[in-house]
Amino acid sequence: MVKLVFLGKLRGLAREDAEVALPADVGTLAELKDWIARRDPDLGSAMAATQVQYVVNQCVVRDFSLPIAQNDEIAFLPPMSGG
Amino acid sequence: MVKLVFLGKLRGLAREDAEVALPADVGTLAELKDWIARRDPDLGSAMAATQVQYVVNQCVVRDFSLPIAQNDEIAFLPPMSGG
Amino acid sequence: MQVRLTSQPFDPQREEAAFVAGRAQMGALVSFVGLCRDNNEGVAVRQLHIDHYAGFTEKEIARLAQDVAARFACPDILVVHRVGDIAPGEAIVLVAALSHHRANAFDAVRVLMDYLKTDAPLWKKETGAKGAQWIEPRAEDRARRAEAEGKSP
Amino acid sequence: MQVRLTSQPFDPQREEAAFVAGRAQMGALVSFVGLCRDNNEGVAVRQLHIDHYAGFTEKEIARLAQDVAARFACPDILVVHRVGDIAPGEAIVLVAALSHHRANAFDAVRVLMDYLKTDAPLWKKETGAKGAQWIEPRAEDRARRAEAEGKSP
């Protein structure tokens, strides 16, 4: 199980933040991104249309080949609008 | 009669702020300055030792030949230390 | 350094008073308060919503504040930021700094605000007469941020 | 624009709250508070005394504030300044500005403080362990004032 967190305008498009069980063939961030787009095309196109930052266990991640581990919290951050 | 006002460190050296009657030969700011120095040498040397700004009836005056009029309020401002 | 997010309205002047209490010997207090306007470029705003990423947002703001504190030798910094639903007239953000030198306090508050405007993990949604809209960072804020980056203490 | 001198202690945060009340639509509030320290470069200060020239001082400070308000398109400026005897821990001066743009409010408060430090008709006397001493403007403040003169909005 991993926890997915969608922020800002992605939050409204996503299903409830939840623990999800990933299929066996989803092992990296890149694969996760594709899986989300297949499962949820609206969310997928919104993510494709903007610059999304990936935060895994509260750390910004730029390498999409990073393997996903059990209990990871993976967040999707659209451009920040600031305070 | 004119009113003399001494500010900051000059205030402590001067007699009480007061209406004073000037002698007939004190008709300009330059003459007033000399008259003060004669009457009150400590105040005179304090004024000579620092940069004093002259304010007549609430307006800064740079021309020492300005004639003094009855009921003028003449203030002596040492360098300001600011807020 | 204190960083706090709150989903409840807060009184910026009360926060400031508490921040400075007992530390008047610092000499200089600079503060910035951002207030929720009732309009954005003429269009009425009924409500502002600020989304945040619990845990991460606090950590990132603290990192920005630490950065600024070190750069301007100004460790006494307070940040209070609203999240959630905000009504017009309410305070959105307070940034305050205490310093022996007013220049450092001014720089710290100003540059930290520049950072918060572009780098804080916050997402704004405005609800007005025309419905709800997510706000993207303004080019103006990005430019100011780039400038702040180059500003020396 | 409001300029006030007071010989009584004042609460800067209360003044700020009254200043901003009903004007949150401005969006940005910047404030500076100068506090009476209990020491000056390590020497204990028991009391500060600020002499002023009644009437003239208010007029001059208002002129400086007007100058800054025009220069930074920031008409909503508040200045409250203590005169007379001031104890350590008390507020000496509050300068606050409200604006639609935070950059203008920051510039207005900062530059007005620079002006007040050099051009306000005020004379400070510190009373400490070594007796009383009148303070002259610092070279640092004069330099900053000269720099502020050249700063464009």
C-alpha cells in the first residue's frame, strides 16, 4: 500500500486521498504516473498540462526511476501560488 | 519682545525659554547671536561649537541678515539625533 | 524562529505583541501583514481558500525562514500563515522580525515575503462572482523572487 | 496620513490595529517599531529623553511623510512618536503603511524611517550609569539617508 496526496487544483480532480494498492507492474514514479493517467484520465491530463513536483515521504524527488516502497507517501504538487 | 526657544543640548544651557526684550541695536539674526553670546558665554560657546539651525516663526532661515520683528519666535536647533 | 500554520482566524497585532514581549532590547521590529482583499483587480472575492500539504508546508516555510535568518543575521523571525477558508478582511500572513539593526529586520521580512510568494507550498483558490479559480504565481512575484536571490545583506 | 507625537507610553500594536481597521482591502500592511533598549553598545541605559520643538516637529515629520507618500504612491501612512521621558522596553516610534502593493509599503516605511533618523527635529538624551549624554546623529544613519535619497520607487 502507498498513500497518494494531491494538492491544489489536482486535489479536486483526484479521488479521495487514500491508501492504494499498486499493481505489481507499478514499481517506479514514472510507472505510477502512467498508471494514474490510465485509471483517471482527467487527473492524468491535468497532471500532463502543468508542471508537477513529486514529493516522496516529504522530500522532493526529481528522479522518476526511483523505486516505490511499501508505505511510501507520494505527493503531487502543481505550481505553488505562494502566501 | 521676541520669544527665544533653545532645543536639545542648548536647552539645558539657556535660561528658561522666555519672552525677552532686545536692545535697540539687536535688529538681525546675526546681531541676536552675538548678543546671546555676550549675555550668556557658556551658551554662546556651545552654539559656536556646533552647527545650529535657525528657525523663525516655524520656518528655517539661512539668511542671518534677516531683520527681527516684534513677537517673532526664534528657535535654535542643534544637530538632530532623529527618531 | 517560529513558524505556525493555522486554519483559524488570527489577530496579527496580538501575535506581534506576544512575539516582541520581553525582547524590546532588540530595538527594531519590522512586520508585514497580508490581508484578504474583497476584490482582485476589480472582481469581487467572496472567499479565499489556501490548500497546504500538512507537515511538508511547515517544513518548507521553516527552511525558507532559516535561510533568510542566516543571510541577514536575524534569527528572531515569526511566521503565522492561514490555511483553509479565509474571508475578506482577515489576515492571511504575518511575517515579523526583531533585530538590533533595522536594516536587517527590513531585509529579512521583505525577502522572506518574496520567498513565501513563490516558494511556499501553498495553493490559493479564489471564489468570486464568476465561481472558483485556482491562482498561479504571478510573473511579478517570480521576478521579485529572482531579484531577492541576488540581494546581498 | 496621520502624524502624532505623544509624551505618554503607547501600544504600537493597538495603534496598528486601529490604523488598519476597515481598510483590509488595501492588502498589505508594513510596520516598523523602534523600542527603547536597556543598553547602548553594552552601556546600561536607564532612561531616554527626547526633546522636540512643539508645532515645528509635527510639521516637519508630516512633510517627510508626505514626501514619502507621494514618492511611493502610498498615501496611507501612520507615524506615532514618543517625546519626553521614555523607559527601556517602551516603544519610541511606530511607522506603518498600507498599500495595494507590498513593495510600496516596504519602501515607504523604510525610507521614512531613514528620514526620521536624520531629519526629524528631535533630540535624544540618554541617561545611564555614566550620567546623561545628548546623542548626535550617527554617520551610518546619514549614509543611509543619502542612499535613500537616490532610491527610486
